[in-house]
Amino acid sequence: MAARKGRPPKPPGSPQVRLSDAHRDKIAKANILNHLIEHVGGTRDMTTTQVTAGLGLLKKCLPDLSNVTVSGDEENPLKVIGEMRLVGVRPGGD
């Protein structure tokens, strides 16, 4: 009988956890994003090629929100509500 390739079996008594493909996909997307954020923050060194590849992968897996239209209809029109607060400035403060 041929040996199975891949991960070794878990020891008896350990929890058997299987992630769905959706969970694996979310973890992969989060890892790409975290690496890029760390690079921008200066805590991770990445080559130009790695950054370009990461951005390309993000474009494929995250929705592009640059062209989103929000609209209402005659029965349910949109209401734009703005709020301004006057904040006092302390003498000698910022």
C-alpha cells in the first residue's frame, strides 16, 4: 500500500478541523493584504515584483469600489444628512 502524500496524520485526541474552501480563500486574501500593509509600514521588505504581484492578486479578489453608484427611487429617495460640530479651542492649546 502506497503512503499518502501531504500532511502527516494528527495525533489521537487532537481536534480534527477542516476548513472550507471559502475560509481558506479568506485567509489567503488576508495574508496578501497583511503583507502589503506591513511593507508600507516598513516592517516587511518586499521586492517591486512581490508588491506588483500582491496588488494584482488583490485586484482579482477584492471588489473595485471606484465605480459604485448609490441611488434611490421615487418611493424611497435617498436623504443626505450632514453633521457639523463646533469644537471649542482651549486658550494656548492646539
